[in-house]
Amino acid sequence: MKKKKIAVLASGRGSNLQVIMDAIDAGYIETGEIRVVISDNRDAFALERARRNGIEHLWIDPSVYDTRREYDHAVAGELEKRQTDLVVLAGFMRILSPDFVRRFYGRIINIHPSLIPSFCGEGYYGGRVHRAVLDYGVRVSGATVHFVDEGTDTGPIILQQVVEVKQDDTVESLAERVLEVEHRLLPEAVKLFCQDRLRIEGRKVYISGDGAR
């Protein structure tokens, strides 16, 4: 099977990027390769991770574009030049424009640190998600990998896993356990995509093959 060309968009330290790179190096993801890492943050450690692994990396400065649409058009152009098959959002702190999503629909995946549709949508990111979980008093949280659509955290769900919320949890302790789950789910979702085992029908994602969830 021909390897899928993967692009990773990241704004921060890139821990989810690292687990994908590690999964590829270990042979867990056999049919995919990261061709480029793109960031909107010049100082993102994700770019350094890519450099250390010999992966092409680009900082595309949002300040030189007048609109979100223009910025996304520039990013999309770089992806299309590299014939990108899959776009992975790994802590990318920008909401993608509808034009970008339509251009790559069914080929963009994101990971969110809660069980969608709870504690998601505009304004729910990073520690804000875990703070909202603790303030509400729910007993479980988790992580979700989903395809990206034109909404915010509203696309079809690929994988989810529950994380227990403990009575003495802090934002930091809950975030740490959720991140461990993110680091398992995201490489699995990338692997399934690269094996052509994901099919979207309406709001549902069907996974084909043995051992599918």
C-alpha cells in the first residue's frame, strides 16, 4: 500500500506530533509518513521536534495576512504543493475557515481533551476544558479524535476513550491523565486513516477490518 502523506499543524510544544513520529518510527503506522509540520507560532517547540527528526517544517506568520481566510489559503497552498493526504491538527490554536475545511473535508482530523459533545466548542481548549469539567462535577471525562467539519469540535467522531475524574483532581492532574489517552488515540486514528479503514456516513464513522473498535 502506498504511504499516505501527512501534514501536522501545531502551535505549541508538539507532544501529539511526537507520538505520531514515534509510532511511525516504531512501525506502528506503516502506511503513513509526515511530510511537513506547519505552525502559526514561530517559537513552537513542534517545529524543533520536526527539525530534529529531519522533517520539513514551516512557520507561516499570521500577522502578514489580513484575514483568516487568506492565512488558511496560504497554508492550504503549502499542503497541496506536497500532495497532502491527511492533515492532523495537533494543538493547532486556530479555527480553520470553512473554505479550508471544504477543501480538505474527510482528510482533517483533530484531537480534543474531552468526550465530545461535552465540554467542547468555541472557547474550550487546553486547561479551560479541564477546569470546566472539574467545575461541573462530572465523574468522567476523556479524549476524542474526530474529523473536522465547518463547526468547532462538531465533526464525525473516530475514536473516544473515557478518563475517570477523581475527587482530588486538579486541572493539572486531570490534564496529565487525559493527555496519556490522547497519546494512544491519535496514532491509532492516524493508522486507521492511512490503512483506508475509515468511512464517513453522515455523522457516523465506520471502521473496517479486524480489531476495529
